[in-house]
Amino acid sequence: MISLYDQVVLTRNVDEHGLCRGDVATLVDRVPHPQQGEPGAVLEVFNALGESIKTVVVRESEIESLQADEVFAVRSLVRAS
């Protein structure tokens, strides 16, 4: 189970926030679905310098724990058009 403040990886693109599958964020909260659907995960996203750039909510099924055989990569944050 992923704990609060763990780093997680997105498992899908989140175009409305300019985020891509594989981007890393920090789990800062969990929120229940208002109609008993899938719970949400509140993520804080940081840039490569460690500065907070946005907070987003995704479904819990759209995040995973980081794995030992994964490495970080850098890309520019570009909003989807």
C-alpha cells in the first residue's frame, strides 16, 4: 500500500494538467468519491529543482509505487492543447 508522502508514478497521461504517464509526484492525501466510486489521490507535483508546481487529484488506480529498477528522466512541462 502506498503511504502518504510517498513518491508515486502516474500510470496514464493527465492531459488537463500537462502531466504524462511516468511522471513522478508525491501522494499528499486521499479523498473519498462523493458517490461511493473510486477514491481519489491528491498529488503534489514538483519540478526538477524540487519546487512545487501544482496539486492534482487522480483516481487511486492511476498511480503506482516507484520501483527499484526505474530511473528518473527530465522533460519540459508543456500544457496539452
